[in-house]
Amino acid sequence: MSAAPLSPEELERYARHIVLPEIGGAGQQKLKRARVLVIGAGGLGSPVLQYLAATGVGTLGIVDNDVVSLSNLQRQVIHDSASIGRQKLESACDSIEKINRNVSVNLHNLRLDATNAAGVVAQYDVVVDGSDNFATRYAVADACAIARRALVHASVGRFDGQITVLKPYETGGDGKPNPSYRDLFPEPPPDGLVPSCAEAGVLGALTGVVGTLQAMEVIKLITGIGEPLVGRLLLYDALAARFDTIRYSARTEGADR
């Protein structure tokens, strides 16, 4: 389905994109046609939603069932002090409208799990996981693999973050299947082993760095530019200001997990 032509207002709004040969008018049209699901309107979801809205992604879906609290505001920059007590979905939607009224927003007031993830994921082209629990991460990754949807996964803790792109339904340049989330993390850790951000803390600006990297991967996937982080786990150490990349691959049948 083709999107409507870019209006004069959109041509001016996205002029710095359109002048890039790698994007151009055709790439901006792809962004306008795209439907992106963002799971979580929190620390990671905030910059993802803000930048994808500013970029001109035509439809943004948001999954969240929480309300804004004062302790969120140190990192969840899509919300403000006046939003305390409101549903994060409503607060995020209002912020997106202020950024770019050309963007349509779909709100999913629920917590994704193995029973409902497939139905939500299938409505979108690309999925961004900014969730904070392993049950949701595995459910979303499985649903994306079955529905053949690219998944941009990230997580953060204290001063460190990691990000990767998952497309296990495709093969790489070597003809081998791309790895899945379960190839990278075969099983969730035992309860209590990995402390939550509420328990261990997280630097607010860290979520901005990693969430912005997620938004960049989404733009690459939609427009077809660059090399997405498929089969590569990008690690960010904020205290050392260092990025490292680990390559990983699909596990062969019978491999030790």
C-alpha cells in the first residue's frame, strides 16, 4: 500500500532527510508508510518514540499498562511532571502529537505475554522491545520470529546497555539462518539473579543513548540503508565511553545450550 505524497509541510519538515542520497524522497515515503510497534513507554521507549515521531514514521503503536510516577522522570523523558499519575500511553501520545501531528498513534493498554503478543505484533512492520522483564522479551521475540517481523531488542542496567536486531526468519550472506533471541539467550535467568533497575539503579542518560541507537536501527531497517545489527550484539559501557561488538550465530541442532 502506497502512502499519500509528501505534503509541502512534510517536504520542509523532512528536508534534512530528503537531501541525504541514502534517504531521499523515496526513503521518506517508506518511513511514512511504516508501522512500528514500541513495547514500553519508559526509559528506552521514550527516545525511540520521540525520534521515530520526529523522523516521520507514519504509524506508531505503543504497548504499556503503567502510570507515570515521579521516579520515572529521571529517564523517561517523553513524560513530564504534569503527567504524574496519568497512563503512560496517554502521556506519550500527547507528547508525540506535539512533536509531529502527521504521525498516527495506536495505544495498546496491556502487558504483552505469550497469549497476546502474536496478535499485536502481526499488525506492525518492525517491533522495538524496550520492556523490562524476561517474560515479555521472550514472548515478543517468539512472536516476531513466527510473524516474520524484525525485532530491535535492547536492555540497560546501571551504566551499561546492549542492543541487537533479530531477523531469524531470514538467512545471512553466508546462506546460514540468522540467529534468534533464544540463540543469544537460550533461557531466562533464575528469578532474582538479575536485579531490576529499581533495585540496582540506572543512569538516566544511558537510556537515551541506547534508545536512540534503537531508533537508528529501525530507520535503517525501514529504509534499507546501512548494516543492521543482525547477528551482532552492541555493548555500551557508559563509564568508559566504550562500544564493543560481539558476533553471535544460530545454534546448530544438538548444540550444547
